[in-house]
Amino acid sequence: MELRMRAAGTFAAVTLAVVALAVAAPSRAMDINGFLPDRGHVDVALSYTSETYDKFWVGKTEVAVPNGGKVDTKSTALWLQWGVTNDLALVANLPYVDVKSDGFGLKDSGLQDLSALLKYRFWSSGPNHLVGGLGVRTAVTHYESNLPVTLGHDTTDILFRLVYQYQAEHFYFSQQVGYDLRNKDAPNDYPLYTELGFTAGPVTYSGFYSRLITNSGTDIGDPGFTFPSNRQEYSRIGAKVYARLADRLGLAAAYYNTLDGRNVGDSHGFSGGVVLQF
């Protein structure tokens, strides 16, 4: 029983690799679930994400990208999760981003932000678990952030996460609440992330809902506004699937769509990845 639960947990945990689609440029979230690998085990994933939008929100008003254009973002991300102990894991993600817009007449490419976070399971009782997370997100290269189309916000942020997870033999439910303490003129925010999944044989299916809440900041067009200072908010929904092909090899795919937002693109995207386990 315990062995099967661990296996189901492993299947579901590696689907996090393709959450890169939900943190495509500009990266705003480091969403996690409550799974942790066993001590000494490492999951590594290389994922590719494509997202696009032809409408965006100016404040809460949705408008079209100028000149009938669109914004396309492609990113390739390296993700890993390492079990330091059975209850402590290190998660890290580093994307290379290529973004361009024919409507705005802008494009850029390069390494974006490195995100690294420690996950610690500090309480378990039967199928119930509580996991805390503490991490940092910082730009690894200098890029121009005060543009409507850019790689990211060029900030260094402290990330706090708390996750409740219910984990049965083939089913799990995970709820994250978070707080991002941001520097420069970027407002602090609260990332919420809900994940629900089940495992059938070698395949794990999951759905997720992601919401970003920000209580301060500017709107596009406000006097003296900058793009990093914008009050960016969104609600997104998506689905993921992970298939284990061999003991140490799997494939993952995901899709998401934006439901509502503020000062962000009305984007949708898909992602695919190769996952290796050691």
C-alpha cells in the first residue's frame, strides 16, 4: 500500500515539470504541489512552452494588440527537483525565452529568471500533509523590463509557499497559498494554485487552477507608470498529463487558458517535456 502510494506520488510530482507553461515570460509564479521525492532522488525535465495572445487588459479593460498583431512567447526550461531528505526537497527552474510581437514591433530573447525553492513537509497525518516553501526568483541576465513586450520584470523576489495536500492511493488534491515579496517598484502579490489529479497505470492526469492576486500597483496608462510596477492579476485553468515510458523516463504535456486578468495578456499556451528520474 505505502509503496503504491509513493509510486503514484512520484508520477504526479514530475508533472510539475510542465508547469513551466504557467510561468512563461514574464515569470510571475513558482507554483508547487505537496509531493516530495525520496532522499537522494532527482527528477530533471526539459520542457518547451509556446504561448500567444492578440488581446490584453489595460487595467480591467480588454483591448486588441496594436495593428492587428499578436504576442508570441516561446520558452525552453530546465527544471529539477532533488530530494535532500525524505521531507526536504530543492526545486529549481531556469527558462530561456524568445518573445516577439508584430503588433508592438518588439522582440527579445535570452535567459530569463532563475527560481529556486526549498520544500519542507512539516506535518503528515494519514492522507493529509502540510508542506512549506521558501525560495528566491532573480534575473540571471540584464534585460529591458519597462516595455509592453519583454522577457520579465528584472527583479529579485522572495517566495513563500504553504501547501495542503490530500493524497490517497491513486488520487490527490493540492492547494497552495503563497506570498511574493518583490523588490524595486514591482508590487507584492499572492499566488494561489489548486491541483487535482489521479493516476491510472503509468499515466497521471491532473487539472489545475492558478490565480494571482495583487493589492497595489499601477495600471497601464496611469501617470508615471512603469510596466514592472503594474498591478498584474490573472485567473487561469489548465490540464496536464504525464506518461511513464520506462523506470527513469517519462513524457509530459499541458495546456492552459487565461480566464480573466488585469494588465496581462489574454493568453493561452501549451507545453511538452521529457522527464528523467535518477
